[in-house]
Amino acid sequence: MIEISPENYYVGMWFFEFPERLSRYGKGGDFMLCLQRKLTEPTTWHIIYRFRHKKDGRIWDSDDEKVWFQGTAANKTEAEIERDMQTYIGKISMVAGTVADFFDIHGNGDVMTEKIRLSPPPWMHAKTVDKEEAERQCPKSALNTTSS
């Protein structure tokens, strides 16, 4: 899950759907990535992303399989990491036969919350949950972690 915090700075979120042929259950799926950092760590970036393999048509409480990953990239400027993410996501969305949508944030969690409130992208289905519910939906032990 992606936690929105006023102590984090968010570059943005990328999203694209992928076709049935690339999904585990033949019903399609989607990819979402959030690029962020702590306000106190200007060159250490946290990359949180997930693949959703659809099993049913429900948005909430679905049986879809979601596989979350997180990683870090150090010693990169904002311009460098954003360029790297655009390149990476451009390549994987091309394999899926689509183009990723970018939700521009460039601000802290308060800015992100306000942008979601005023003009959420069509693919975003935001929901506020407490920490227990967040952990139940996406246990930390289920995250795959990488660093560079």
C-alpha cells in the first residue's frame, strides 16, 4: 500500500492496464508505481509499486491478486530519478501494448491529498484505512524489497 504522509515528498504515480494475455488469470490487470522520498532525505528515493492480476470485477474487497514491491535508489536528483522512472515505465508499458498515465504530484502528502480530492485520475480508487486494515491488506512481510 501507499501511505500518504505530510513528512514525505511525492513526485507522482504511474499507472497502466495490461491485457488478458499478460495476466495470471486471463482477466487482465494493472500496474501502479509511486515515487517518493522523505522530506529529510533529498537524494534517497523510495519506489513502491504493484501488479494487480484481476480475478473478478470488484474494485473493493475483490479477490484480485496484488503483488507489491518496494525499492530504494540513492544519490539521485529528482530530475534523474524521474527520468529513470519514465524510461523504465515506458519500456514495461510498451511490452503491455499501452502507455502509462502519470499523476503529477510534486509535493508533500498534503499536496497529494488535495490533488486527489480535487482531481483524481480515472484509475484511482482511493480509500482511507487505519493502520491495522492497511497491514491486513498488504502485510509488510509480503513486500518484495530491492535497493540500488
